[in-house]
Amino acid sequence: MSSDASHIEFIVDQIQGAGLITYRKMFGEYAIYCDTKVVALVCDNQLFVKQTKAGEAYIENINMAPPYPGAKPHFLIEEQLEDRDWLTELIKITAEELPFPKPKKPRTPKQRA
């Protein structure tokens, strides 16, 4: 089951104060970016925030789960989804701890023989 666009828009609206928030649809699910860093995934209409030490210290009752089979466990956010201030702070401290993505190498044209 893929996530609903209305659900991702609700989550993005909840965390607008964390920084520059964008999202991208990937394989029927969504990646959420904060200041160009992937901080969370939305899979099956559930929010999975990347695991960080600061996030672990911030969350009181940690619920971990992989967003999809074979993925590393993430923080599964359920009850706190409605708490805009709490969720914004979690995304902000998660983004601060994560590294910036590595610059992509320019593509070189393929040569045909």
C-alpha cells in the first residue's frame, strides 16, 4: 500500500518550522528532506524518522521499526504526529546531526564502439 498525498502534505505542514522542508515521491512512498538532508520516510502512511543519538535522547518512549523490508530501523512516530512543536523539534535535531549529502558526480556521456 502506498502513502496518500494528503497524508504527506499533513506531515510536511506539521514540520514547516524545522527548516526548508521538501519531499519526493519514491516507489509509491515518500522521502522527507530538511535543508537537503533526508530526515524521514513516509511508508504506508506511517512516519519513520532517521535514527540519531540526539533524536534518541529527545524521544521518551522509542518505538523502532523498519520503513520497508530490509531497511535499517527508524523511529516510528505515531501518537506525536499531531504535536506540531514536538515533531518540528525532532526533525530539527535530526537534521542537525545528519551529514549533508555528498555532491553527485557529473555524468559522463557513454561512448559507443
